[in-house]
Amino acid sequence: MILCPPPAPGEAAPKRKLATMDKLSKQPTTMEKLPEELLSDILIRLPAKRLAQFRCVSKPMNALLSQPSFIKSHLHRSIHNNDEMFMVFYSELCLDGEIPIIAHPSHSPVIENPNFINLPASLTIPPGYTHSSILGSLNGLICFALWPTDTVSDRDPIICIWNPSLNALRILPPYTIPASLGFEGIDLHIRFGYDPETDDYKVVKFSRLFQRPVTAFESLSYFKEWLQVEVYSMRKGSWKLINDRFPSHVGWISDFADLSIIGSDGHDGHIHWLCGLNGKITKHAIVAFDLATETFGEIALPDSIPQYKMDQTKLLGHLSGNLCVMSYMEDGDIEVWVMNEYGMAESWVKHHVFSQFSGNIVPLGFILNKEFLLHDDKNRLALYDQIAAKVNSLEVIANSRFGFDRVKIVSYVDSLVWIAPAN
């Protein structure tokens, strides 16, 4: 190492050295004293769980990390950097810790991470509530419900919104219309969505009222009507009854609605259901709910999809941000139709035809990098890589304990989105 000799007595120090020392003396001594723009650029690269810990450092740090602009920028960076995950929940057991919640990163989906998230530490399951279901997953928030047993079916489900990254849980207040009305039963439907116009997360709840059998000789329940719709606003922290009702000419909602990837719907301000319409011959249509106007609409399916084939199954999904319909039969082709212009039935275009599969293949949808997720006839989750024309097996579902209908695929992204109502 070469050392510069000190200046002779009476000689001034070199100007460059003095300038360097002066610059060093003016450098901030703590991270908080960095310019806010530079500090934000550093912090935005950290995971939400670490940033939540930084909120406790000081009031200025908490104020910065709580800014809506910073929270949105952090979320957008996570999405655009392909940091999304999809997780496998065994729906009736996902909250009791008996089995892990398996997470797969979208950029490397064959990797399994069984310790990615922990169950809500603040959740206490009341007596009489034995299972749960995932209702939706948006921008790092997971909405789920706790359900009572059949013997206490007069109790309403408990609806929660959970941010695993922040270990934050909000239990929603009770809604107005109960889950049971004596001899009249209620078929309950609950969904979760995001309204970008008001930057609000909403839970939509509506019910189908039916007459239960009065005697043991009656085996059928009779559909009566769709009850009034209730919407919970996370921004306001309350439920409200809305004027618009679920379309009266809809007789039922597809049982396959829960097979698609949870979290693929509700991002763009609309929630969708694949429904059967009343009539002599059942016809299918998509019912959409606009989260901004809080009104229902109807979207026709592609004309080329047969309406009346009993052995043909249809389910909804999203591909590259657009609504899509997947249509398939056992040992037949899987067709994927995409709506290029939202709400315009004439804009349906057939994007994919998968004809290379045989057996009972159930399509689930597309993950972030456009790989096709499916459930194969060997009871496995698998990914089909369209470019390589290759199927990669992910994990085996233990069918002896968990039927496939109890398995939910949930998309998830690391997020700072808070779950408390706005002040």
C-alpha cells in the first residue's frame, strides 16, 4: 500500500483531498437520512415481511412504507418480476396445520416450498366450525371462510381476509341475510374481487333460496329465488345490500367453478360465474358482476362451443389478462377460447387446442408464464410447457385422504396491501 506524505508545515492540504473529506463528512449516517427517492428504490426490492419489520424503526420510516404509492409500486414490482407463486391448499384442512401448504414459484414451478407461509397466528377457530374454503386471492390478500358442521348449519360462515406476508388477519363483521331460514335452505355463494376504480377490495355474497323436503318421502329440493346481494367493502369496513339481483333466469352455477385457479378472476374489476339458464334445454352463459357499478351483466359463450353436450365440461379462467373458457371431454381435445375485447361476444377467438392428452384430464388454467396447469388421470398436478411440448409432474394428490374436489390451486404474490379499513 502506498501512503501519501503529509503536507509540509505551512503548506495547504491538496484541494482534492479536502473536497473528499468534506464530502464524506456530509454523507448521511443512517438509512433514514437518505433522499426519499433513493430510499424507496432500495426498500422496494425487499420482501413485504422484512418491510413490515422496518415499520417499527421510526415514524418517518412507517410513514414511507405506508404510502399507497409505495405499496402499489412494491406490488407491481413483485408481479412484473415474476415473483408470483401458486399454492396448493387442501381445502378442508388448510387451516389446522395438519399438512403443509405447498408453494410453487411461477418462474420455477417444479420447485416445492412447503414452508412459504404460516397459518394466521391470530385465528381462533370457534367450536362447531370444522372446515374452511378459499374464496379468492388477489394482490397478496387471501379471502377464506370457516364453515360450521351440518349439525350446526344454522350458523353463518365466518369470512376472513388474510395477508400472509404481513401475518395480518381481518375477520369480517356478520352480514344481514342468514344462512338458514327454517325449512327453506340457502345455497350460499361468496367471491372476492378488486375494484381498480376505487382501489377497494370487495366480497360479494348472494344466496339461492330453495324449499327443503318436508317429509322423508320427498327427496328433491325446489329452487325458489335468488336473494338480495350483499357487498363488503374493505375500504369502508362494512356490508351493504345492493339493489341489483343475480339474474332470475339463471337456474344454477357450474359445479366446476372452483376447479380453476383461484386468483385468476376478480383482478380487473369484474367477477365471473359460468351458469346454466332456465329453459326446456339448458343453455350456458357467463354472469359478470361489475365491482365499480355493483351491477350484474351477461356474456354469451363462443358460438362454436356446443351448448347441450352432457359429456362436455366447461370452466372459466384467464390468459394474459383476458377472460377465457376451457372446454373439454374425456379422451377428447381441450379447447381454449379467449375474449380479446371484454364484454364483446364476437371477440371470442380459439387460441389453443390441446389434443395430445388422453384419459381423464382436467384443465385448471394458465399460470403467470403461460404454462398450462392440469390434473391428470394419475391423480397428479402437472404443467404442460407449450414451447417444449412437455408435461412436468408437480406433486401427487393423496386421493385416499383428499378428493380432488378438496384441493384448491391459489395464485399468490408478496404484498404490503393492508387489510384495515381506510381512515
